[in-house]
Amino acid sequence: MADKNRFENGDWVQGRSRDGELIHGFIEIVNTNREIVKVNVVESDNEKAVGKSIWIPSKWTEKLPDLAVSNESHLLTLIDLALLSKDETWFMELSGKLATLKKHPKVNTKKSEFLIPGNRIGNLDLNR
């Protein structure tokens, strides 16, 4: 469990605030003894907390797994978030990924990724 809570700036986390609110956001600052972190709240069950930065004990938070983003629209959304949060490093990283994606688009032609309208199951593997 110790590995799960080794936080760094920019890590996405979920947890609870001091008032018990559910929060989801990214770490802005980790204090020197790593006992508390400053989280920029992106989602919460308390709408007033969204967009604010709060200090909470690190033991009340859990690091979320990194997601591989390979879709242009997702990258554009994350770039908007990086601009809103004034995170220049993240913006540059995402812009680089977007440029690479535009230079080398992946063409996916697997039959199993076609969606059939009205299919409640979602993806249907036509190769079975």
C-alpha cells in the first residue's frame, strides 16, 4: 500500500476531504514529509469544492492509475484542462503527444471494433 501513496506533483488522485467530501483531482504540491498533499479538485460531491485547491492528509487519498490517451479528442480536452490549471509542463507534454498522433495516426480496422446499432452488448466480435 505504500507504493500506492507515493505521490508526485501532477498525479491524479481520489479520496476524501477533511469534511468527508468525495474528491477527484490532481496533486499540486506534496509537502516535504509527504504527510499532506495539496489537491486541485476537478470533481466532488460538493460542487463548491470543484476548481479549488485543498490540503488533505495523503493517507486519505489514493493514486489513480495513469491512462494511455491515444484519441485526439481526449488529448484536446486534457490540453484545455492543462491550460485552465496553468500547468505549462503538462501542456507541453500533451501538445507533443498530439503532434505525434497527427504525424502517425493509427488506423484500426479490426472487425471487432465496429459498433452495431441497437446491440446492447456494445462491441461485437465478428470473428467468433
